[in-house]
Amino acid sequence: MHLFTLLAVSASLMASANAFPIFDHFGLATRHPDSADVANMNLQHLATRKNSNSKTSTSADSRSKSKVSATSAVNEKAMTTSAANVKDTATSAANEKATTTSAANVKATTAAKSTVDIDPDFNEAAATSAEKAAAAAATSLAASANELKVSQLMTASSAVQKLDILSDDSDWKFDFNTESASVNGLGGTIVTANLASFPVTQMTGSSMAIRVMGACGFTTPHSHPRANELNLITQGELVTTMTLENGARVINQTVGFQQMTVFPQGSMDMEFNPGCTNTTFVAAFTNADAGVQQTDDGIHEFRRRSFTSYYGWSTDG
């Protein structure tokens, strides 16, 4: 009887426990979890772990990508630095080569110049064959030295480099009294300071000539294809004739002491000394290499067929 009563009380207490809410340690009322609640809690727990694992994996991937990006940036910077170093090395080598070449050119110029020994009082008419040959060799060496300087001046990258090439003060002085004069027609001579004889004119883009024309001397029609000419009379008198082109009028001048006339670039002109004494004039050109074209010489250089078609007759030779 007592056992039966005890079992009945226990069953009643258990039913009461399931019927009334359970309080947690914070004093909040919660329902006693049943099997469905337990299943939901397990599912939530699994979902939480999955999300946690996913975040961990994503964070690891992000760190890995950041590390790869940093490594790539370092490698790219290293490659850029390496390319810059290679470029600097190449530039340094090019500069060293240019310096070596410049030094070699200066040395060659000095050697050529030291070999040249032109006698300003040399009289070609009275000279022996050996003396003429020696004078020709000296003139040839001087021309070679000038050609080397002109080549260096034309490739120099600055005015300072040009000054280094023209390192001797004598490179800046031209003496019309001592330079060799060229025969220019009967009774005429000319001395020219131009690119070939005076390399410094490469820097000025100009040249000059002094010409002596004998009594009744005459220059045939000619033109200067690359320069204007300013013609100044310093002794005697000169009669000049000039025309610019087809259809242009002919300009005639009589030019006396310290008077000047001008021949524009490409115009055809000729000069005549009407006096019985020498006429001397200075011709300044607006190009270091003015060039000259003798009109008659140019015509005779044409082929015979062209000459025949223009003038209606031909010549042998």
C-alpha cells in the first residue's frame, strides 16, 4: 500500500514538472526542451560550425591572396629595378664609348695638325718637283685634319663639345695673307674661308672669300646655290650684272671703293674689272658651304643629245 502511494506521488511530480516552466539561473522562464528542440539546437550548432569554418577558410584565402599580391608587387618592383639598372649600365657604356671616340678623334686631329707644315711663302712656280710634292702632301694633311674637325662638329651634341673640338686658339683665326690662294681665271686669285678650310664656320653658318681680279679681268656667269652673296669692293672698281630668274629684269651696277652689292641665293651674276689695275673685293656668304655653279660649265656637262636639242648643233667630246 505504501509502495503504491509512493509511485503515484512520483508520477504526479513528474507530470507537474513537465507542465510548469523551468527557471534558469538568470531567473528567466524557459520551456523544458523536448526532442524537437534538441534537434533544432543540433542543427543550429552544425550551421554555426559550418559558418565558422567558412569564415575561417575565407580569411585564410584572403590572407593567402594578400600574400601572393605582396609577393607579386615585390617581384615587379625587383624587375623594374633590374631593368633600370640594365638601362643605366647601357647608358654608362654608351657614354664611355662616346668619350673614348671623342678622345680618339681629338688625338687624331692633334696628330694630323702636328704633321702639317705649310710654308706661307711657298712659290709654286719656282719650286722643284720634290718641293711641289711636299707642299701638296702638307696641303692634303691639312685638308684631312679639317675634314675630321668638321665631322666632329657636325655630330657634336652641344656648343661646349664644339669648343672642346676647337680647343686651340688658332682654330678661331683665319689669315688671308698666308692661306694658299687658288687661281681664278686669267690674272685672278681667290682665298676662301669656308667649311673646308676654316671648320669653325660650321658654327656660324657663314663663309667669306677675298678675290683679286687683274686688269680687264672677267668672271663668267655663275650662281651660288646655297647662299646669298654680299660683295664689298676694297680696291679698284667692279662692273656687275645679275638676274634672279626667267622673266626678271637684269640688274647692272658699277661698284667702287667701299661700296657693296648683293647677289641673292641662286641668282646668276658675273663681274668685270674695267680698269687697268687690280680690283680686290670681299665676298661674304650666308652659308659655310655656299657652292658655285658656272653656267657655261654646267651646260657643257650635259649630254650631247640634250645639248643638240637645245641649241640645234652638237660637238664632239
